[in-house]
Amino acid sequence: MRLTFLLIVFVQVFSFLAAAADKTMNLKVDHASICGSDLDALRASFTSLCLTPEYGGPHGNGVTQMALIGFDDGSYLELIAPVKKDAPKIASASDWGNFIVADAGPCAWAVGSTDLTADVDRLKKNGISIKGPNNGSRKKPDGTTIEWQTAQVGDNGVGAVLPFMIQDKTPRELRVKPSASVKGGPLTGIALVVIGVKNLDDAVATFRKAYGLNAPKLEDHKDFGAKLAHFEGTPVVLAAPLDPSSWLAERLSKFGESPVAYLLGTRDFAASEKSYRSNVETMWFGRKVRWLEVGKVGFSHLGIVSQ
């Protein structure tokens, strides 16, 4: 009788854990994108910060090209711009065309997948709309063609609020390696993605539905002009305007909900302060934050955050 009872309890616990696992997935940042109309200008601005991007080549769409800054944790910043400046088809040929022509800066983010089909099915079971998988490619300067598959998650656009998913078809080390300018340095990778949203409660509900997350911590930050929600243990920070006339409200009106800032993790916050030009220190959710002086790249919200 006791054995039967224990068996029933075990089955119930196993079923609960299986159901919970089926709602969750890894939200580690694969990469975050920064859009602009001129790749040379983007590269120069980051190089001036001692974050030297490496040219990555044109995308398979024939319209956009990219450069990247790869970090030790495997994540990377992707700088996206047209192959030809003022290309007439850019607005329709790229998922982020409007961001590109307006030099909007942050435009999308992605998480990696080792089984895209299973992750797509899991999100669909959670009631989240999915588009894809779709094939993508890029030709590197050395002539190597790399390939991947992506899937758009949610209805706001590719990587706009919920991250799009990416799975490599060719070896990932062909897509990204730590860049020489940051390899072995104090910066570790993309730690937090700050997503501008119109309604904080709705956005929180969407993330919890998609990924089975616990309720986030909330803070008001007048210096950033936003009420923030952070899901602990994830890179997700949601930001809703505190003031309808703020820079964040204006950006949301122009571009809709999308990433508005990226925070880079560091293994040594003091060393990062010395190595990279930064502004006044602030605190987010008990962690030190400094915004880097990026220059004229269409935005200023790239920073470092302590562990």
C-alpha cells in the first residue's frame, strides 16, 4: 500500500516537472542587432569605444550586410546596414528596413536553439504564434557561406519583443568567434536586453505565457524615463514610458515595441569602467549600470552591468 502511494506521488511529481519543463526554454542571448544606414559609420563609432567590429559579409537577401563584435560567452552584437547606401528596396527587403533607414539602433534580438522544431512546437503549445522556420545565410569575406534557420516568435515582428530563435545549419564557430578587441577582456557578453513596450502588464503576461516565467521585479527609473520589469535569471528587461512625452514614448510611437538598449556583462566592473568611456553610475535591480558614450550611431543606450 505504501509502495503504491509513493509510486502515485512520484508519477504526479514527474508529470508536474515535465509540464513545467515543456513551458520553459533557454533564453540565453544568441545575438542582438543594431541597425543603421551606413555600416562604415557604425563600425567607426564602436571602434572609437575600443569595441572593434569585424566585417561579416552580405546576407543572402543581397540587400543588407553586417559586422559583428563577438564576446567570450558566445553572444555577439550584430551591426546591420544596407550593402548600398540609400538602397531603394531596403524598407521592404529587410525585416528591420524601417529601423535601418532611420538609423534607429537596437532593432532585434535572438536566442539560440539546438532543436528548432521542438522549440517551435513547445511555444505553439503555450499559445504563442510562430512563423517559420525560415532559411538564412551569409557569405563571409573569406568566401565561406554559413547557413541557419530562424523562427519568428509572436506577432510584433522578428525579434521585436519576444526573441526570434536561430539554429545553425553550418558549425556555429563559422558564424561567430570572440573578437580580438574584447577577447579575454573584462566584457563577457550581452547580459540584458531592454525592450520598449507600451503596456507593461500586457508584455509581462506575454513573456510569462510564452516561457513559464515567475513574476518579474519592478522598478521606476526616472533617469531612463521608464518603469522596468526584470525577470530574474533571464536577460529580459521590459521598459514602459513613465511620461507620454519621453524619448521612450516617442520611439515607441515611431518604431513600435522593440529593443531600446543592450547591457553588456562584465567579469570586472571596475576594469570595464577604466577601459570604456561611460557616464554616471546608476543601479538597476541591485546591479551597477553605466551607459557607454557610443557616439553618433543613432542611439546611446549601450551599457555595462555588474554581475
